[in-house]
Amino acid sequence: MLNFVACATKVQKTPPRSDYEGAVYGRPYVIRGVKYYPLQKVKEFEQYGLASWYGKEEHGKLTATGEKFNMYDLTAAHKTLPLGSMVLVKNLENGKELVVRINDRGPFIKGRIIDLSYKGAEELGFAGKGLAKVKIELLSENPNNYVYHGKSVDLDKGTFYIQVGSFKNYKNALRSKNNFDSAVIRKAFVNNDNFYRVWVGSFNSRKKAEDTLRTLSYKYPQAFIVAD
């Protein structure tokens, strides 16, 4: 999470040399005596290391982009990647992949390269353990244009649902499901416990799911969109 510390550093360094194609650095910032040079532009970026996550303790606080952090959004913090850029994160321990948007700075702990939202960590399967070995790859600096391995990717296409609840008791999940004309129950196994998730939908575009989410948010403020 963004917590800039006004701490002086005796070592004044130029931006680090790198093999990143088209790298253009912005104004540096200092955290705990360490100077970081955020990238304004970069054509290709790939990195290996540890991913961590943050959730309730930062939920609702402002991020580096000025928006409020939502632990249920697919966002992440990175020390140098351009804010607003889209990144593919692969959990090297289980093979799961996820696309997130960089909207904050961090993590400022040695060895950690990205700090995911709780939702991101959950979908990548390491929310219970806290850390995971990952590979991150820049898809695009522009959130409206995604490129993966040289090919454009339309992330709006697919099948989407809105998760309105998650229950340990199946009867409670069924009661919630019956509140909707179109909903399904999906079983999940998390931290050695069974959960029954109620998904409303489906929707053939993310925009349609977002429109419905806005109508449900007043009654289900913790609801969020999931891709099947």
C-alpha cells in the first residue's frame, strides 16, 4: 500500500540500467532510505519473485492513483511499473494466471515484487498462505489495450457472474440463490473448508455484469464480478 516516507538517502543514483525495451523513468521517490525510479513508459517487462497481498487493513484507503483501494477488485501494487498498466501474474506454484491493474506502489519488503488485492490472491490460490512465487509480465501500459505475446486480447469477452455471497452452510447459500431469477451455486474449497458461493448471471460481457453490479451494490455492497 502507498505509504511514502520522507526519508533522505545519502546515495544519489541514476535510474538503474536494464534490458527493458523502451524504458523511460519518471521522478524518483524514496521509501525508508531507498530510492525507486518509477517507469513512465516501457514496452516489455518481465519479473520473477514473491507476491504478497493486502486486504481489510487497507480497504477504502487511497492508492497512488488517487482511487480508493477495494480488496475485492483485481488490482495490485508495484514499485516501478506505470500506474494504470495491466499485468499478467502467474502463480508458479500452481499454474494459475490472472490479469490485474497496477494502481498503487509497493511492496517495500525485500524479495517481494507485487502486492495483490485479497481478491487477486484468492483467485491465484495463495490467500491462505500469504506468499507465492510468481512471474509477472506487462500486457499493456494502456488499460484499454491489452497485448499478450504480441497479440491483442479482448478481456471484455467471456462469461461473467456477480458473486453476492459465500456461505459455509449450503442451506444459507440456497436461500440467497432463491432471491434471484438467475443464479447458481459454486462450491469452493478454501483453507480446508467448503464454501458455497452464490453467483448471479451469467453475462456475456464484463460491461453487462458491471451494469447489473451497480443495481445490486446497494443491497450487496461486498458483491463483485467473477469470470468463469
